Amino acid sequence: MTQTLPRPATRPYDAYDAYGTEADILDLYRAHLSKGRATVAELFGSHMEVASEGSRVWTADGGEYLNCGGYGVFVMGARHPIVMEAVLEQLHRHPTATRIMLEPTVARAAEALCSVTPDGMDRVHFALGGAEAVETGLKLARAHGRWRLVSFDRGYHGKTLGALSVTAKAVYQEPFRPLLPAVTHLPYGDAAALERVLAAHPGECCVIVEPVQGEGGVIIPPPGYLTRVEVPCRRHGGFLILDEVQTGMGRLGEWWGADLAGITPDVLRARRPAAAGGGPDRARQLRRPGGRRARPGAADRHRVHRGRPGRRVADRAVQPRGDRQPLHERQLGRPAHPAGGAHRLRGGLPARVLRPRDPRPHRPARPDAERR
């Protein structure tokens, strides 16, 4: 039986005096982690987070804040009792798999995820991070002969070499160029431009797109846009990756943006919502594309901790079972909106949301031309 976990103490920050002061931690960041991250922390007031539950986070100086951080990981909030119960039980019993013998939690987690994905998406690849999941998708596309990459301005897909190549932001790319060749960046929402590129290179293109651009500024595409992306991909033998890290798992009022659009991509990138317990990671949901078959394991990445039991029981815990309400219905409780709940924040932010002390002027990234 699931029990409600105790709330943090009245002063949850009292127990963390042993960590030192905010100034001590800033010095440690500069000495051993990142001067840049220390600067960002100072920009937001040098608050030190020490406890969290649900949608709230507490700081060492006694502040309580609405948690809008975490890069969109905390769909279920922090320390959700269902997730915590499953993770703690698994940690006490069998936290890490041998990666040789059969391990049931990863199989059951994959089954649970497949139960809510678009029809035909019946394979799961668990990854430790979003960029790793993107690299897997790009490798799958190459294994099927799609070596040209097409992505969209202001999109974000990660910062490893391949993921960064399809992240069309010069501010991220500039220090690491040259990146992958044969990458085309198109205006987001311009289906005609995509059609022209696909028609010029039939059977060679891999297209990666977000249903709603998250880091780009909650940019909603024109109605029917994803359908107008999928149709030419199929017509010209393209490989379609739908990046739902920011939109999937109920954020748009349905399980996936693919469901709202009525499409089925070749690869769907998702972020699991159970970061309250086992730590965030990502999954790639796959279907079997046409064209050249990849050899078994061609895109597999052999990582020691990928698919570990402590994380997979958290995945399974959030899936609807029995009389449990589906995640997306609990989150919104209202008809689907193409930007999920984000559109409701445009009228103003809650008073206790952190704001920069001295924001720097925004410099728009210069547009990238097609690179071959």
C-alpha cells in the first residue's frame, strides 16, 4: 500500500548547516566545478537549495520557491510518494543490474512505456541523457542510409557532437565548429522549405523536430505543421525523429505531441517524468523503419548504468494502472492545448519565482546557413 511520505521539516534547511555558507559553496564551485555556474548562481541571488517536495524547493536561508527549474524534468514534482516507494524498495533489494542476465524491471518499464506510445512504436532504448538519446537516433538514421541531417532554427537537441550539430543555435555551436557535415537548418514552421530539401535528396535525409519548441521560447508551430512534416518525409524516404523531451509525457494534454498531430515518427525522444526518485534520464521509442536494415545492436550504446533497476521501477510507477488516473489528465485536467500549461504563465510569474538581479542584454543568435 502506498503511504504518503512525511513533508520536510518546518525548517528543512536547518539540517544542512554542515554544508557551509552560500559563500563557501560559491568558492567550491569556482575551484572545482564551473566559474560560469557560480556566476549564474550569483545572478539569481546566491540561494542554496537544500530540500524539495512536489512543486516547491527550499533554500538554506529559509526561502520557499515554486520550482520552475530542472530543465523540464520534474513533471511529477520532487519526492512523489508513488515513485519514492518504488525506488526505495528497489534500492534496498537490487539497485544495479549485471547487464548480462535477464533483468525484469527494464523489460516491464519498456512494456509500460510502449502501452502509451503511438501505434507501431514497439522498441525502447533507455539512455542516461537527452543528448545520448539524440545520438542514438542519428545513428539509427545513418544505419538506414539517412546521412543528411535536417533541423530547425531555435531548436534544441543537446550538446554532444551530433546533437549540437542539429541544435541550430550559433551561441552553442561556435566554440566547437566544425561540427557534422551535411546539416541543414530550416525556419521552424516552414513545411514548404522542408519539402524542397527532402525532394532534392530522396532517401538521404533524417529530420529532427520538436512539436513545440521549448528552449526556443515555447514556440507553437502553425496548425497541422507536424503532419506537413511527416507526409514529405514518407514521400521522399526520409527518417523522422520527433523530439518530445519538452512536450511528451502529458505536457500538451495528451501523452505525446504525436498523438495531437496524429503522426507516428520513426524515433520518438522522451524524458521520463519520474525524476522524483531515481534521477532523470531519457528514452528513445522506436519503430521499425523501411529501407536498409541495421545490423542488430548497430545503434546500441553500451553504458554501465543504462537501464538500471532503480530508475526503471520509477518509470513503471508513473504509468496508469487499475484505477490510477493517467498522468496527463492529472496534470492539466482540461482540454489539450498545443503549448500545454506554459501558455497560462504568460500573464505574469508568481512572486516567489527567482528573477535575475542584473540580466544581460539579449543577443539574438545569427542564423546558420546550410552547411555541407
